[in-house]
Amino acid sequence: MRHITFTGLGIVIPVERALRKMRFAGFLTMLLLVAPGMQAQELAQQTPVVSPELAADNSVTFRIKAPDAAEVKLTGNWMPVAPDGQGGFAQQMVSLEKGGDGVWAATVPAMDPELYAYAFMVDGVRTLDPANKHIVRDGRFSTASVLYVPGEASDLYWAKKGPKGSVHEVWYESPTLGLTRRMFVYTPPGYAESNANYPVLYLLHGGGGDEEAWPTLGAAPNIIDNLINAGKAKPMLVVMTNGNPDQAAAFTVSPKLDTESQGAGGMANMLFEKSLVNDVIPYIEAHYQVATGKENRALTGLSMGGLQTMNTSFENPGMFDYIGVMSMGFADLSRFGINIDHSKREAQIKALGAADPDLYWIACGKDDFLYESVVTMREQLDALDFDYTYRESPGGHTWSNWRIYLSEFAPMLFK
Amino acid sequence: MRHITFTGLGIVIPVERALRKMRFAGFLTMLLLVAPGMQAQELAQQTPVVSPELAADNSVTFRIKAPDAAEVKLTGNWMPVAPDGQGGFAQQMVSLEKGGDGVWAATVPAMDPELYAYAFMVDGVRTLDPANKHIVRDGRFSTASVLYVPGEASDLYWAKKGPKGSVHEVWYESPTLGLTRRMFVYTPPGYAESNANYPVLYLLHGGGGDEEAWPTLGAAPNIIDNLINAGKAKPMLVVMTNGNPDQAAAFTVSPKLDTESQGAGGMANMLFEKSLVNDVIPYIEAHYQVATGKENRALTGLSMGGLQTMNTSFENPGMFDYIGVMSMGFADLSRFGINIDHSKREAQIKALGAADPDLYWIACGKDDFLYESVVTMREQLDALDFDYTYRESPGGHTWSNWRIYLSEFAPMLFK
């Protein structure tokens, strides 16, 4: 059955009927309601394309209508990288087959439970799945279509029945950076009804990302809700900041507020770290029902946020009892023009060791391109008898790993 | 200058250097970090495409790299609809010209200040702008790339410097619908520091939409912030619900919570209206610093939400002093299989008239396909001497109009 839909009204009717109706006077403007780019002609010929279609065995069929395309491929963040035969490396792609109706399709065999990002390459043009309205942005890098594959390994990543926390989009003054800045604050189930003071996890994104990364790609609110409801994590607040010190907020909020952050700005100048300590933490502790003291503060972040976690906890050894460094070590990024100051690490490690945090957790994927920097970091920590826990996972520098790390780190906090 | 970026780390480096580096041992996995679908080969040939590019005179150049495409067009929600010469109607599109580098481009002359949605049609395939990471979802209908054109007419739609409210994503119990449901609650600047009790605007989306519509497409938090900061609107809470009675939350939150709402479910069965009165308003009045009584409650919505506004205020005449019906009248939608009960309108109008609300505001676009239903409504209101204000705007059933209506309605409230 062919259908036409009208924005705002939510009416779904067979397309033949719609086209017949359109010919009536007074219906001239109905097409104004149709998604931009939909032609009456096209609609008349259109069979709804279902994509992605998840089968009972977790195989997934991807489809896109492209009658004039010569080649359609599928690219997804689950696909391996291999030599491309031309001296470089490329993510492998899956070729789609063209059907008689101009709809290309490919079925990927049983996929592991996960939250995936994918796109089509239609004659080389990156195209989000037009049939899938669930889309996501990975910082300044890319946009993608989203696929959830259900199962035990991905069970924490979506909202389920049961008590739920709230996510608050709040703006705070940062005198350190001279900006009014945006962050997301998660409060746990029961927060509004309780008089208790909760501990706080500060959760940092990576370079090129922003404060929208953990609430969307990172699924942090769902992960924490589900861990708390399962009795696996203590009720806590989770503060998701913008780690780019020259940016007030994600560029989606306002082009006028945006200064195109180069990401690297947050890598080496220590400004975000200062604003976290001077502006963010005092704001949270003044405006929310939170417990203070190092035993009630945790800090973790990935990649650039891992560096910021390291720097902040080293420079403020009595501030956090729970510290998690994800996918980052004592990296030398000078080849990228980023000069990170590691000269004080020995003194910093000794000072933090003396403060004796309850947990210093380091997590890295075996295939992470920063893996060696983590080896270097661990060697220096070992040489100074610094107490830490190391978690090595499969995979690389990926959101899949960062969601897993959060789901493992949160249960260890505030115990 | 060609660049390559690495997800999570935020490093932007010239691509030649990246490719050279990649050939070193240890960099095999770097490409894992690149947006899915980016090939080393492709990157090596890539000049960053800038799109959309806004010139000083508000002309906008759109670009997309598609070396193998035969035809690339631009479609945007500002483009008119016209007969397509084949018995139907279609949104006009702008053709792009292909450059020698495989990049297609078109420049649209000075555009009016607005918040626009657009997409490319690459050989007939709807493609979001790969160079523009600002994307938006219009309910179940479509996804699009976003373009802001600054100017007086669009000045309310983005975040500016100055005090800001907060948006809270909250879940509440709806015994009426048997669901734990999600909504967004905007609290005005200064709310957290104040002991005042604020009035509340309940703001409803249209069919096919969900609770994410007004905070994103509708720019409601920015509009209300800016109106309050300009002294044009009273500080108020704004509650943005999900108007599909069979849906717990937008499908982006969880596939497991989703029951594919057909939109029409919210049109005629009055279930959402009941849940608004029985579940939402009591929740808000119990959990927030709000003033109660009809003089502190306003209700408005568009299209399906306009019908829900009408139904709720008619059935509960003493509940709201400020009522706004956008882009909806006494519509006969039986041709779409939706049977709205208008049989009680006369009694309802008399009852609401007796309750004497401060403002009953009706807004509709001249080109709205529901225009005639608003004429019918006004005739019935006039016949019963019901006091209302009518606002007729250019254009049709569009988010552009609904943002304008909100910006006009909010200043009239709670005075």
C-alpha cells in the first residue's frame, strides 16, 4: 500500500486517494505539508521502503530506493578496517543489490546487540537512510543513521520501564572562560522527591564532541538509569559538560554562540580543566542536592576528556576519590602540533598517590591508536608504585567501548 | 588545504600528512576513527566542502560533492509548490551546477531571516548535506539539514547572550494511559534561585510529531528565553508533552518503548486530552514552583495539538485563562478515516464562554489546507457571540508559522 503523510496533522492515507484529493480545489497547497523534496509524481510511484529491518535472528536488512544509482554500499561503525590495496586503509563496506523496483538491499547476518551508526554510500555520496528517522551527530565529525540491535550486551543503552532520572539542560556562568556555557545534568530516579544529598559523576566527552555527545551517542542517562534500577550503581548525579574551552555550547544551539572549536584547544591549554574546578563543580554543589568532599566526586572522560580527567585529578589531588581515564595515556601528540605538558607527571603522580583516591581506573581498547600512550602511562605509574586498575577491552577508539566503560565504571563509584 | 579528522581526539591535520603517518606502523587502526564510509583514497582526494555558506548579503551557497551524479537538486521548506505539469503538484527545486572538482553548487539569492530545513536530491535520492552537521527530525516524517539565516525576523530562534532558562527532560506516570511518559519542562531564567510561583504554558505538537518537536524544530526554549529577556513575556514554565496517547516517548529514546503511533490516535479519541488534565497538570503543579488557578494556566498547540487544545479547553472551561488554537478549526477529517466529534461544540462554546477566559486566540495561515475548517469554527463562535481573537498569517501549515505564533502568543499571557 502506498501512503502519503501530512506534516503536523499526522494523517497517513493511501497515496492514490491523496493524489485524487489533491486535484480538488482547495487542496493545491497540501503538498506544502509533505517533506521537502517529495514530488507528487514520486509519491505516486512510491512503495514505503522499510529500513533497517531487524529479523528475529538479529540479521538486519538495509534498503534504499535509488533507481538511477550505479553502486550502493553500506558503511557502518561495526565494519572492520583493512588495507585498501592502494597503499591506504579503508573501512570495509557491504554492497547492496538492486531490485527491480529500484530499491537496493543488503542483509547483514545476525548482528551483535549494540547501538550502531551507519550510512549508505550512493555512487560515492554519503547518504543517511531516508527511511530511518533516528539520526545522530558525532560531534563535528559526522552524522549517521542509528540502529539498535537488542540483546543482553546492549540492554543498558535504551530506556526501559521503571523509575527514570531526569536530564536538565542548564546554562552556567564560567568566569574562567568568559562564557555562559551549557551542560546537561542528570538527576537520578527519586531525586525530586528526596531530601538526600547525592554524589556526582563528572563525565567528559572527546575532542570534536560537545555536551550533546554523552546524552545521545553515549546513552549515559539510559545506562545510569538502568544500572541504578538494577541495584548495580548508587543513585548519583551525572554532569555532562562541554569540554571545548572556546565554545559556549554545541553549534546546534546557536550559530551566534559558536566559535568553531578546533578541539585541540581543549587538549593542551588546561583551560577547560580550570573551568571545571572553578566554575562547574561550585555551580553543581550550590544548585543541586549533592554531597561534597572527594568521597562524593567522580571524574571520567574519553580521549581528550581522558586527558582532561588526568590533568584535573593530578592538579587537584584531594578533589576526586574516583577517577577514570578512558582511551588516553601519556600521549605525545606533537606530530599533530599539539604539545601536551607531561613534564610534571612524576610530581603529579606522587601527589595524587599521597591523596590516595579510592579508584584510579584506566581503560583502553587493544586496537586503540593511543594504546602505546597508555602503556607509557602505566609504566610511569608502576615505577612510582601508584595504585590503579587497568581494564583492556577489544576494539579501538569507539563509542561502543566508551559506553561499555561507563557501564563498568559507574558501578564502582561511591561504595 | 585537505584535512583529516579523528573522532574522539579532535585532531584536524592536513590529509597528506595523515596519509603519510598512516603508513607508519601503529597507525593501521587510525582509520577506525574516521567517520564510517570515509575511504583513505577518498580522503586523499578530498577538499573540504563548505555548505551551506552564508554570504554577507544573506545569499546562501549550497554544495555537495557527487562526481558520479547526473543531476543534483536542492529542496528546502522555503520553496513554493506549483503544478508539476503532470496533473499533480510539486515543491519546486533548485538545480545545482557541477564543477570540475565534482562538487555541485547553487547559490540562492538573499534569503529571508528564518530557520530553514533543506536536503539535496542526488539522482533522485534524498540526501542530507554531508558538510552540515546540524540536522533535525520532523517527527515521523522526515529528517533535514538545518540552515539559520540571521536577521530581525529570526532573531528569537537562537540562543543569545543573557540569562537562560533550563529544559528538563522528565518522566511522569500517566495512569490514564497506563504509561510512564516523557516530556520536556522549560523553567525560566532565575527559576532555581527564586521562591516565586510561576504560571505555566502547556505547548502541544502536531500529528506525527512528539515531545522533541517544540524544543528542536519549534525553538521554543530560545523563543521564550529571548521574549522574557526582552521584557516582552512574563517568566513562565513551558511544558512540552508527547501528544500521541499510545506512545511513552519519542522513538529515539527506545525502540522497546515505541509503539508506532499513527498520529490519528491522538486526533479523535480524546485520550491525550484526559491525560493532560488528569496526569500532566497535577504532576507539574506538584513538582514545580508554579501558581495554580486558571489565571496561571495557558494552553496552545498546532494542528492535532490545536484540536487537543480546543477539546481540552472546551471540556474543562474553568481550567485555562489563555487558549491558543494554531492551524486547526472544526475540521471534517472523515475523508481520512478520522471522525472528530463536533456534535457538542455549541454546548461547549457556551460553557467556555460562560467561564470567560482572558484570551481565546485562533491563528491560521492563508494557505493552510485546514483554512476552511477555521472559517467554519469562527462562524460558529460568532453565531454564539463567543469572544476570540483571530490572527491570519501568510503561508500554510508550517513550522515557520508555528514559531511565529508562539512568539506572538507568549507575550499575551499572564498579564
